[in-house]
Amino acid sequence: MTEPRASVNLAHKLAQFDELWTQKKIADLNDYEVKLAKLKGEFIWHTHEDTDELFLVISGRLTIRLRDGDVVLEPGELFVVPRGVEHCPVADEETAILLLEPAGVLNTGDAGGPLTKAAEPLD
């Protein structure tokens, strides 16, 4: 993956892919994965029962729908969805995000289905 003591340029990594709603692993942090994704449109409602999920907006705008109200994130803002909280990410424009979650967490959480994808390593 990443060489020890090598920096990771987020803009360079984001330029390496165009797929939407596909998480790309760019680093490991203990038992966690640091991932990038590009989003546009609406994902699915899902829950991660065993872990929190950190969303950091790099560019664009992300709305995280929660059953009790929405959280809107602009570039440079982050939000942690607590474990067990049902949520649905929505991006009206193409949005680049950084995610931090334990290794092996699936993007669709407990919902499963055709959108389920494991994070793909990005060299």
C-alpha cells in the first residue's frame, strides 16, 4: 500500500479514479482503513451496528440523511455517524470524501444488496 514515511496526496489519489460510490483504500491506520470515494446521487439507507463511520468532505457537498434530520457537510467539514444509526448519504453534485472506518466494513452496512462493495486498494 503506502510506503512508510511517504505522504499521501489526496488530489493525486482522487485523480486516479472516476467510479462513483466505490471506496478506494489509500492507507491503513492500526485496524482502520482510510478510504476515498466519489459520490453523486443518493445511496441507500443502512446501518453499521458495530462501528462509527467518519465522513470528511474534500470537495462538493454531502448531505447525510438521518431519521431525525439531515446533516449537511461542506468541504473541510466532517461528521461521525454513530454505530447503529441508520443513515443515507446524498450528493446533489459530484462530491469527494474521505472515510475512516475499521478494516473490512462494507459500504452498505447491514443492508447488503447489489451496491455492496469492499474497499479497493488504490496504489
